Amino acid sequence: MRAAVLTAYGVPTFGTFPDPEPTDGFATIAVKAAGLNPIDLAIAAGKIAARMPQLPSVAGSEGVGLMDDGARVYFNGCKAPYGAMAERTLVTPARTLPVPDGISDGVAVALGIAGLTAWLSLSWRARLVPGEHVLILGASGAVGLLAVQAARLLGAGRVIAAARSAEGLERARAAGAHATVVLEGSESDIADAIRAQSGNRLDVIIDPLWGVPAATALQVASAGARLVQLGSSAGGQMPFNPAFMRGPQISLLGFSSGTVPQPEKAAAYAAMCAAVLRGDMAIPVESLPLAKVADAWQRQADFPHHKLVLEP
């Protein structure tokens, strides 16, 4: 079968791989679209010790496909050495999520890792209370843009989108952000902008950046605020004196959707699908043929401001 094959740590190449066969606990699925995410690049590069890929193997974590009974489902996680970026793969049926009619394959994939991270970081990890003020850092990316919409749908009183990209911030505003902050200038300038745009109230921070942006946001957070940490694309270090966090009891919360119970994931995915069908949620998606996996890999490394998917 055609597949994105990893023969050495780094970038997979378009080629062929043996077809999967059903085995205990796993079923074959015909892949219609596979998602590309920052974590796929890290796994393929051998940077995550707990998820070192076999060599050779098929790249990719998530996708949408057809089960043998014709059901169209979203899946995340395949049986090694098979991955999502192929014509077929092996999945655990109990961990798939149904995709309703009316939602494209690309959008259905975007609601997976990116969408579930955005939604569950707010609902399940931050325990967002309706009316609270939310700051979305990195709002120009796929997760950030979906988090802006999720915060609004979950009842946030004010949603502030922050990013370096002016174009990305325009998309965030169009998606429902009440205000935007450009992450440029001195830390004090950014802090002042966050204070002004948040109405001097900041309850929840969604942070895929870490580094200076997160440190600055924490400095202006309100008592009882929660920062949910998703990634470190702005830097792996954040030097600051934590004393300011103790009095107001500000919390730093790590998040990985892999720790969320399957029923919670299913409910969140269904809620997002319903929002898409109502026209209340959207995400730009670019589909590329699987044969262009190397090009797509580089574009993901360059931080695209939309979701990339590969079609076998």
C-alpha cells in the first residue's frame, strides 16, 4: 500500500509498506485523511523517549477513515508499525469516534488532536466557569483558533486572542475573540495590553507557547487564575520569581489529551461536530496528497496557521 514511510529518524518518505492485517483488539480501517501535527514531527525525529517509532514504520497519529462496516470515524493511535499516513492502518474500534454526515474529512481530523486539545484544556482541565475571562496565547495556530471558539461556546465572558501574526489575530477576531493582543514589544508593553484588553481580569490562560508570553500573562493573572500548559513553541525556559503566584494562588496545570477518559473525549468531539454543523465553529484546512509528505512536513515545521491533512 502507499504510505509515508519512516526508515530513519527525521522526515518520512512517500513509498510502499506492507498491508496491515486484523489482529486481536485491532481492526483495519481505510484512511481518507491523516492529520499532521507538531507531535508527529517530534515523534518521527525520535525526540519523545516514550514514543520512539519502530524502523521502518508508517508515520502519523490521527486520521479519518472507513471501518469495514462503512462507518466513518475519527481515530487517534494506531498499532505499530502502522500509522495514519497510509491507505490503511490498524485501530482499536473502541477508541474511534463517529463522524457525522456534513463534516468534511479534513475538518473531522482538525477536530481531533487540535480540537480536543482546545476544548478539553478549557472544559476538563481549567474547569472554565461561564463568565470568566480567557486569554488564548498562540491564537493564530490551529489549536489557538479552535480554543478561541471553544471558549466562546463554553460561556467565557471575554475571550482575548494573543499572537504575533496580525493576519492570525484577524482570523481569531472573526472567530469570536472579543479582543486581540500582538505579542511584540517589551514585556511591560505586552502586560499592559493584556490588562487593557482583558478588562483587568484574567481567569484562564491557554498556553501553547511558554517562555516570555506565558511569564508575562501570569504576571497579570487574577486571583485563582489557571494557566493550562500545552506546549513550548516560544521557548523551553521561563525564568521568573514565583512568589507573586502564592498570595493569589495562581495554578499551573499541565495537559495532555491522552490522559482524558474516552467518554469525555467522545462528548467533546460530538459537541464540536454539532457546533460545526450549526455554523458556530470552523477551522481552515489544507489538504495535500500523501505523495507530498516531505513538503507538508516542512510546512508544519514552519508553523502554518491552518490545519494540514494528507490524503492517500
